[in-house]
Amino acid sequence: MIIVYTAAAAAAAYFAICFGVYRFGFYSPDRYQNDDYHIPEVLTRGPWKDKIREMISSVAALGYERVYITSRDGLKLAGRYYHTKEGAPLDICFHGYRGTPCRDFSGGAMVVLREGHNLLLIEERAQCGSEGHTMTFGVKERYDCLDWVDYAISRFGEDVRIILTGISMGASTVLMASGMELPSNVKGIIADCPFTEPMDIILTVGRSMKLPEGFIRHFAKAAARIFGGFDISGASALKAVKDTKVPVLLIHGEADDFVPCEMSRRIHEANPSMTELHTFPGAGHGVSFMVDEERYEELVVSFSKRVLEEDTDNA
């Protein structure tokens, strides 16, 4: 009987740890997921908090159309569509972990609109206005990315030209999608501070918390499987980019202590002929735009023009 009680207690403790890991890393609560002005500490370590708030307000003041699709696992996913003109290229943007599109693209959205592109800001599953409570670090989000591309083609026509953009987890998501069967409408991908694969970033965060690597690896996988219903090893930006046929612009801050810049270097090295990497000295996580807005905009605009012009030349 003692053995039975001991085994039951051990099992209960195991599942309690798994649930705790799930709630900490994969669960998206309602509290902040709709708050554009909730700016995490990682974005406010420089002198930009007021500037970020001003940019958020500028995007929030723009009129947009609420759009929806249904994910392959039955979730209602939301987006915000900003129309510039008929026949313009479309930028589809994916925000970061526990982020919002207005906050994470408060600078980039205005760049896109100034260039005369139409814009679709995605609200990732389990965040903002999209259903669900589990974030999968790109594993399921990459399929959502494909479905948003299909939505765009169905709405705007078979000849719509698309650029996929992501920041942080959103950057890894679009890179993971790059190795899948993307329609030829997708002409380029812009990835700002992506991680190589989910376990890599989970281990990086775990090490910063002084947790043993074996503990992190085991319980992250178990928590994702048991409570999140997905395989944390099911997708990799690094592996996807090795086989991509879509040009990729990588941007990363050299002082990023959340998603190390080395991760973008590894992604670039995996397929140097299809990727270009630009790093920003002194920039932390997700703030390369703030550190050097002029250079950032020039890189994004020149890349977009080039991949769209190459498509016209090859038509």
C-alpha cells in the first residue's frame, strides 16, 4: 500500500510540474493579450518607451477591417486588414510571443503603408482576438501562416504578391512556413530576431533562470505534449530555411539577450544563397528599428522592392 501511495504521489508531482511548465511557457492568459500598451521589460531597457507608445497610438488610430479565418484545428483566428490600393502588394505580419500586432509592428506597419502596400496584421492563435490558449512557438502557427496566405489569394486574386514578415516568435513562424508548400505568390520573407527552433529558445530562457538543461528539455516536451497537444520538436526555422526557395531578409540586434543574435547567424549559414543577414550593434530584442530607424527602413524597403521587381522581371 505504501508503494501505491508513493507511486501516486510521484505521478501527481510529475503532472503538477508539467502543468506548471505549461502554464508558465505555453499558456496565454486573457490578462494582457489584448493590451497594445503592455510593453514588456525586454522592450523598454533603452530610452524608447515613450516613442514606442507614440508609434502604437499612430497605428491604433488607423482604420482597419476585422478579418477572420478558421484554423485547421478549429480555432477562429483574427486579423486587421489595412487597405491602401487595389492591386498593391500585400504584407502579412506575424507578431511575437505574448505580443500584439499594433505593438510589435508599431514601426514596421507605417513603413509598409508608406510604400503603398496593403497590410494584414495577424493576431496569433491564443493571443489578442484569436481563439485558443496555447502558444506553440511556431509549430501550429506555421500552418496558420499558410492558411492566411490562402485567405489572401482567395480574397485578392491569384496574382496578389505577398511578403511575409515576422518578429521574434512570429519571425520563426514565417521561417518555419518557408520550408512548406508556399504558393508562388509569396515573394519574400522578412524575419526580425527569430529563434532557430522552439527547444533552443526554451533552453536559452531556462539557462537564464539557472535551471538544469535536462530538466528543461524533459518537462518542456512533456508539458507541450500532455497539456498543449503538440510536439515541441515538430518544427524548426533552421531546418526549414535550408530548403526554402523564397528570399529571406534576416534582421537581428547584436545585444539581444533574449533571442541571441547567433541564432540568426546559424539560420543564415544554413542557406546563404537565399538569405541575407543584417545585424544592429547595440540593439536588444526586437528594437533594431528603434536603434537605427533609417537603416532599418532602408533594408526593408530595398529588399521588398528587389524581390517584387525580380518577380516582374521573371514574369
